[in-house]
Amino acid sequence: MPDVQQAAAVPYRLSRGGLEVCLITTISSGKWSIPKGFIDP
């Protein structure tokens, strides 16, 4: 696979309950991760 660049973001919000962070799970492994993707050329 050629050398590719990825970008990620850590979406969050402050609520009355405190800090909330957006996490996603992958379908294949079910592991928690931050949202990310490949950078278009």
C-alpha cells in the first residue's frame, strides 16, 4: 500500500454532565476510535 496521509478530529462538547467526546466503532473489529479518514490528493 502506498504511503497515505490520514486526518482525524476529536469532536467534543461541554454539557451539564461534563465533557462528552464522540467515539466510533469499526464494523470489522468493534474497537473504539476517534473519527478519521484519508486525505484526498
